[in-house]
Amino acid sequence: MQRRLALERSAPLWLSMRFFASAPLFALLAGALLLWQGPPLLASRWSPAALAATHLFTLGVLTMVMSGALLQLLPVVAGVDIPRVGLAAPAIHALLSAGTLLLAGAFCWPRPLLFQLALAPLALALAWLLGACALGLWRARADPAAAARAGAAQPMLDGVRIALGALGVTAALGAGMAAALAWALPLPLARLADLHALWGLAGWIGVLVIAIAHQVIPMFQVTPLYPAGLTRALNRAVLGLTLAASAAQLAGHWSAAPLHALLLGAFGVFAVATLDLLRRRKRPADATTLFWRLAMASLLACAALCLAPPPAGASALLPGLLFLLGFAYSAVLGMLYKIVPFLLWQHWQENADDKPVPGIRHIITEEAARGQFRGHLAALALLAGAALWPTPLARAAAVAMLASTLHLAWILWRALRLRATH
């Protein structure tokens, strides 16, 4: 783990901040869609509204924040310079935003033209992100100084490479399905959708969270380091198991289920290791600690639900909700409440002109972050309940999700406005 950051290599503030500030808007759209549609959205993972809400969240929230985090972390942690980042960041952000909105619209109002319109900006945004990161990683390997700096961050970089490769597979599968819906191509959509979800959840989101946690948990939570070799072993295990499970699914082989179980076991090991580090942290728990604990508890609950025989009345949507909103979104919120105030404080220090600079804890207060955690926890609990009892709880869960997200948006807006007005 790289404890010393090369802050002088940090990307300009607004290049990454635009990704972080946009994410709540897509979460609000997903919540509004649930409020509008109500129980039918939770009837099936294949319902048009469920597909729209899922992609608003996976692309507009998770991929949006992770893209901004990569553009910010790779230079300062590993000395990886993103080529022409001043052009790449706003272009990727605009294309990803437009493509996500168009894709959600295409699911809600199925029209071939909407899928055609969504395909171009999404494909270009993800290809640009992948190409820029891949070129930066390749140049860093060829530069002895950058390679030496990257040595301490190697476990994180290995995970980033795997996650980017998984994103490429996820994007290719998604583009194939969008093309099939746009031009009526005879493709096996159900099988491709399962592979698309496997690579997107396990390979892209799961591995990237493991890789970034390797860096930010010891640094921001002041914990011991992850056990030597654990992060690299987990990342490679997830990659190998995802490849094997994909081959088994395509062949219709019985071994797909045991391979999925092993994959869940790998994520369970990560969750237990992270909870143990958080237990041994050297400072009192703060709001971000609570988000990370919730993320790991949700990951373990998701694994348990998938591995145990489903109880009567269990919803097939519940494990997915726990993974996306309980695990991935909680981890993202835990990162945002550290990264955003740190970046604003750093930018403030560099442009202070001898004026006093407020402390990081004053940019986003602990009280505000804890309040939003409580709202997020309530929304997650209601969403989990709505997956089991959609009729009485779906719209209550939507209201709770909207309230929690509006609170997040207000906290980020206040922090950005504080910096802009001083």
C-alpha cells in the first residue's frame, strides 16, 4: 500500500469532481422511477423499469464515481498519468451521462431508435476511459521512475487492470445486447444478460472496490495493512473464477453453480478481512467507518442469501439489491466522504493566497455525514423489505431513497459552494 501520495500529480479539481457531483442526480432518477412505477418495478429483474433503474445506478452512480476516482487516484498513488486528461475527463463525463439517460429511456419506452442513440455515447465513453487508463498504465510501466513509484501500489494496480478488463467485457456484452434490441439481431439475450451481470458485478465493480479498498482503508481509516498478498490473490481468484463460470454458463455445465459459490466465497474473505481491519483501526469510528462496515455486512448477507437454500417467499432481487446498494453504493459513499473534502482542502491550500484554510472536518462535517448514513441505512432496509413485500413498501422505500440522496446532494453542494465562495 502506498502511504505517501504524489499530490503534485493530482488532476485539476473539477476534472474528477464533476463525476462525484453528478452521481446523486442519477440516484435521484432511479428513486423517482421506483416512486413512479411502485411495486411493478420490483416484480422481476427483467421488467423494463427495473432494467432502467439498474442501469441508472450501475452506470450513472457507480461507474460515474469510479471513473472519477480512477482519474484522481492513479496519478497520485501510482504515478500513472492519464493522457490528455483535460480533454478526456469532461468528454467521458458528458458521453457517459448522455448515454446512461438514453439507455434508461430506451428501457422505459422500448424503441429501437433509443437503443441506437444510447449505444454510440456509451460505447465511446467506456472505450475512451479504457483506452486512456490502459495507455497511462502502459506508459508508467515503460518509465523507470513511474515504475518504481508504482511498486508500492502494485496490488491496487493489478486490481485496476483486472477491473478495466472486466469493464471491457461487460461493455462488449452490453453493446451486443443493445445492438440486438436496436436492430432485431438474433442473439441469446438471456444468456448474454447473465454474463453481462457476472462480469459487471464481480469483475468491474467487485474487483475495483477490492483494489481501491487496499489503498483507502489503511490510509483513511488508519488501520493495519491488508495481509501480504491477500489483495492480489483475491483479485486473481475473482478473475479466474469469473472466466471459469462464464465458460460453464455458456456450455450449460453443472459446474457453473459451484464456481459461483467459490466466487462469493472470495468476496466473503475480503469482507471478513476488511471488517477485521476496521475493528483494529487506531482512531474512533467515524461516518465513513460506518459506511464501510455496512458495505461489508451487506456483502456477507448477499453471499449468504445466494449460498443458502432460499426461504419461502424469498425474492430473487434481494441479493442484487444488497450487492449494488448495500455493498457497492455504501463503499462508494464511504470513499466520497473522505476523497471529496480532501480534494477540496488540497485545492484550497494550493490557492489560499495566505488566507486561512478550514480544516477537512469543516468542509463536510461528521454530523452531516452521520445523518446521511442513517438515511441511507433506512433506505436500504426499506428496499430490502420492498424486495420481499413490494406492495406495501415499494413507494416508502422510494421516498426514503430520494430523501437520503437529496441529503447527499445537499452535503456535496454545500462543500463545493463553500470552496467556490472562498
